[in-house]
Amino acid sequence: MMPGAALFDVDGTLLDTSYWHTVAWTEALAQFGYTPAMARIHASIGMAGDQLLDHLLGDGRDRGENEAISSAHQALFARYWPNLRAFDGATDLLRELKRRGWTIVLASSASARDLRVMRRALEADDVIDAATCADDVDAGKPAPDLVSAALAKAGVGPDQALFVGDTPWDVQAAGRAGVTCIAVLSGGVGERALRAAGALEVHAGVTELLAHLDGSALADPARYTVGPGERRVQVTE
């Protein structure tokens, strides 16, 4: 069997950015007269921009505004670049998985520009083998395109990969690409929603995932495969 690929979402999974995105989207939408509750906006974080706007604003609107709203979000989010930080344990987890033989690929809904900034905050480029972002595909999460692109860059099939994310949109995108997803709670989404989306495991965050790695499907790329009908569950608090 080929070495496995560990595919990672970035926002809310490896970096503590979900609430900065919530504020940036809130302010961007307000510029165009839209005022959805911040709780609804936060629950949409992790979706690609167009999907997020459709999810929040519905069909009865001018989609010609999408690009301008997304550009406003990009500009507003850039104000928070100096505040971006990796979660404790994020870099250590990537390094440990690399040591164990995993191919490490980032599969982020962020723009290429934002991903470059986030990778600097993560400080793990020496163990990251490849990355995909929203600019690489026509449809972002929860569509499977980003995950499929990450698989192609890793050179493995869906049964040789695991995805780690923090939102139902991550879990759904991975599932639609045929990849099992491990979820973390660090983006602010509750365990029930992540399990309902189909997450195999739920961990409090990357620090806890690293601490319980030997009990996780990520323990060993040569023996993690989940066959049809199997559902192994590992929960850590």
C-alpha cells in the first residue's frame, strides 16, 4: 500500500481564524445592506465565498454583487493578518504525521493570497508537501473539488487519505470525494453537527488529536483504512 495522505483544512483547524472571518464577512455584507445574524455567518464559515453568500442570502438577490462582497471580505480580513496564529500543537501534529510517513496536503477554502499568509503563521512549510485553495477549483466546499484536487496532488486515491477539518462543510466535501473525515471542535462548531455530517472522529482540537494520535485513524498510514460499512469512532475532550 502507498503511504497515506493527511489532508488538512486550515481556517479553524490549524489556525485560529474562524471568528476573524465571521467579523470580516459581517462587515463586508453590511456594506451592501445585508445584516444576517453573526451566528448564522459563523455557521457558514468554511464554505466557499459564492456558496456562503447563497447560503446566507438566498436566491432572491443580485448575484452580480458576489465578487464585490467577496473582495470586501478579503480586504477586511487582511486587517487581521497580524493577529493570525496557529493553534497550539498544530505544527507539532503536522511534523509528527510527516515523521510517521504521511504525505501532508493543505486543502483550504481560502484564497491563494490568504493561504500564503496563513502558511507563514503555521511555520510548517518544510513538512507540507502540497496545498490547494479556492483559486484552484471552480467550486469550493462543500463541493468535493478541493479535496479531489488535494488527492491528485498527493498522488493517492480516496481510500488512501484522511481529511481533518472543523466544519460540516469540510466533512461533507471530504465525504463527497470519498475521503473519511476527522473533525476538531476548535472552529466553534459543536460535536453533534460534525457527527451528523459524518465525521469519523471528533477531537477538541489539534493538541488533543496529537495527544491521542495512537488511538486515531491517523495512527499509521499503513493500517488506517476504513472499509465499506465500517465506522470507527474515537472521541477526546
